[in-house]
Amino acid sequence: MDLFKGRHFDRDIIVLCVRWYLTYKLSSRDLVQMMAERGIEVTHTTILRWVQRFVPEFEKRWSQYSRPVGRSWRCDETYIKVKGRWTYLYRAVDKLGLTVDFLLSARRDVAAAKRFFSKAMKKHGSPRVITLDAYAASHRAITELQSAGTITRRIRVRSSKYLNNVVEQDHRRIKQRIRPMLGFKRFDTATTTISGIELAEKIRKQQFKIGTLPGRPVAAPDIWAAVLAA
């Protein structure tokens, strides 16, 4: 199915705008000016609509090329403002810094932590060890999931601020990208946009088997379009 059928703009322009918006520290209005210098007139609202429309499909198509992550996870939460209020971004990376998963939640509590761990393990399987900070709700979430038989009791849980530096450093890349966006107006659009930013980060970390897509090698600038065409 051609995702771009009936679109006013060429596929390459749409993919370029979405990729740049998710990858670099640019606002949608920065992209409008950059496109104007290339003779392309596009509004910032159009770019934002493209992000919401195409990020879920990008994720779906990239997922078939995913590489496995490690079995030692470092988990932490950071803060993202949505509609003027702080929300909580749960994130996990493995010990090498490869992205495991994320969850945006309106609350920071046991229920949110349980949703995050269940989501991550459904996608990647059970880790060998999970490193957390000292926040009690996250520890309780793991204990309750194990008691309910939702996850295996063989997972070892530990607290270590030193070992969790890797995920705290990784938060910075995400927040640096979000800062020029000047906040989100809706929770669902924030989730989709962050999904795209996380995808761009995983591409940068080479978490996909993309050396060769069906039949031909792929150069870095063409990867996004090639995955969509595969």
C-alpha cells in the first residue's frame, strides 16, 4: 500500500521533513524556513500532521529489522511537560545504552511502572537484571508483577545510581530534542512524537539490521525512504 498516495507533496519531501524534525534540534517553524530556501512552501502545522500520521507506520515498518537488546536493563523516569503540566517519561536502556522501551504516563506510581515493565517485557522478553533508582514504586511494581506471575521471579532487581548513569545520560538526548518543540498540547500527540524521537535515536544507535535491505545496500540518508519502500 502506498502511504503517500493522494498527498499534495512528494514522498521524499514528507520523509525528509519528518526525519529532520525527529532527529535534529529543530522546531517545525525552523523546518518551514529551511524548506522555503529550497523553494518548497509548507506550513508548520502540515509538518506536525505528517509526524502524527507517519510515525506509527515508520515504527511498524522498522520493527521488522530490530536487533535484540541486552538482558541487563537500566530503568529511570524523567519529566516532560504536556499542556503545561509535568508528565512522566519512563525509559529503559541496556547496559550498552541501547534503547529498550519507553512509556509516557500522567502519573508516577506503581500502576504506571507496572504498565511500563509489562510493555517492555512483552516486546523484548524478560531481562536477567533490572537496575532501578531508589524510588519505591518501581521496586514495588516489579514485586507485584512477580507475585502475580506476570513476569518471572528469576529477574534480579538492584539499585545503583552509578550504574543508572547510562540511562540518565540517554534522557538528555531526548529532552534536548524536545526542548525546541516548546511543549506539547495533547497527551496522544506527545506520545506519538516521542515515539518518533525514540525511533530516530535507535536508528542512530544502529539498533536495526539495515546494512542491506531487500536487494540493495542502503546509504544513511536514504534509510528512512528505503524502509518505507521495502
